[in-house]
Amino acid sequence: MDQAWLGTHVEPDVTVEVADGRIAGVRTGVETPPPGATVLRGLTLPGLANTHSHAFHRALRATVQVGTGTFWTWRELMYRAASRLTPDSYFDLARATYAEMALAGITSVGEFHYLHHAPGGTPYDNPNAMGEALIAAAGEAGIRITLLDTAYLAAGFGEKPNRHQLRFSDTTADAWAERASLLKGDDHTLIGAAIHSVRAVPADQLATVAAWAEERSAPLHVHLSEQTAENDACKAAHGRTPTRLLADHGVLGPRTTGIHNTHLTEEDIALLGASTTGTCMCPTT
């Protein structure tokens, strides 16, 4: 490589050794490339990670970028797009999405996956057909995937899933864990977990999802304080912020990442910091 970014600085004349598709060593000051080496001109950067993906949102292109609306009107369009997908069409859509990521320099994606069942909530004969479609799509696109299988059990605090959300729901965290345990990783796949939000997983079931991830040393993601309405509803239902609710149920920690984290209090920020919980910022929100 003419020049390469090595974590803190740019270094000239760098050779990267690869074994079985993984970086095995990095050497600097190599002015003459070894025989058979692929020479990369200019500046080479490490592959980027897209920490938070909903692959099926690609189907919303050209439908939500213009005009007026809110998060909640956008959500109705998102439900409509999700309702049309099958394992086969999900594979096609995700493969195109991941291929675009790869072409943009993204080599690893965290897929926040909750589109589990057929419309109406009936499980497929293979209960993980939709998740396995994502894994296969990433493999064909040449991108590594962390499949964050998501528990999505309710429409809101004390509310049953609406008709759009039935295909997201396993009804209980225990049933979610049973299905998610059937998923298998491979050389390009890591299986993780996600709590859709404190709205979508009842408080008394949060610990079940966290324990599943803990037992497997798996990453755990959660949409957190994306909307002020979520904060207000959580305070009304539980007398505390979403971050405090997660902390009280053992969800926060070094393997946990909060997604969005847009509307946090000073106490929330302190809780996340003290527990070394990660943050994924989504610029468009």
C-alpha cells in the first residue's frame, strides 16, 4: 500500500498479510512489495462498520424523502413495505442493500432484524427463514454480518402488537429466545440480540433478552430515547426514563449498544458511561 491508516496516523509503504480472509499481520517500511502482492495505490483505509441497519428500509427510497410528515407517518409507510416481503424477496432486497454497502467501503454490518414471521404472525416452516435470508444475502454480497435478532413483543407500554407488528412478535421473550437460539453463525456471521425498545419489550421481560446475550457473550442492541414521546410514555408507565429502566433490569453493560440515544438526560448519560454501554449515532435522526 502506498499509504495506509494505522489507527492513529497515516503510514507509507505498508504491507498487510492476509490468511483465510483475515488480516494476519501488518508491516511498515516495505518499499518493495513482496512477489505476488496486490499493490494498492493512494490511501487505503480499513473497512467501515455500519452498526445499525434495517435492510428492508431500502424499499422506502423515493417515498419518504420529500413533503411533510413525522416519524409516526414514516412508520406507517415502513409497515406497508415490510408487509410485502417474503424470505425470497427479502433476500433479493438485502443482497442489493449489502452490495451497495460493500461498494461504499463498508465491510461489516449490524442488522437489527425483527421481520421474523409471515404476515399475520404465523411462523414460517423454518422459523428463522427471514433471518437466514439476511445471512445468505450478506454472504453473497461479500460483507460480514452481525445478525441482531430482535425481540419485538408489544406496540407500546401495555399494548398488544397491532396488525402490522404481528409478524415481528414471538409473543414472549422466552419464545423469542427459543427461536433465536436456533440461529447459527459462520465465518462471516455473528449472532447477537436486540431489544427493539422499552416500548416493545415489557419491563419484566427485558432481563430475559439480556441474559440470553450474556450467556453467549453476544452483542445486545436497543433503540433508546429516539423520540421524546417514548421518554414521556416510559415515565408515565414506569416513573423513570428508558435508560434508567434498562439499567434497573440489568440491560446496560459493555456488550450493549444504545441506538440513537437522541433525547437523554444528564443522569441517562452518566448511567451509560458508568456501565460502559456503547452508543450508535444515526446522523439522519
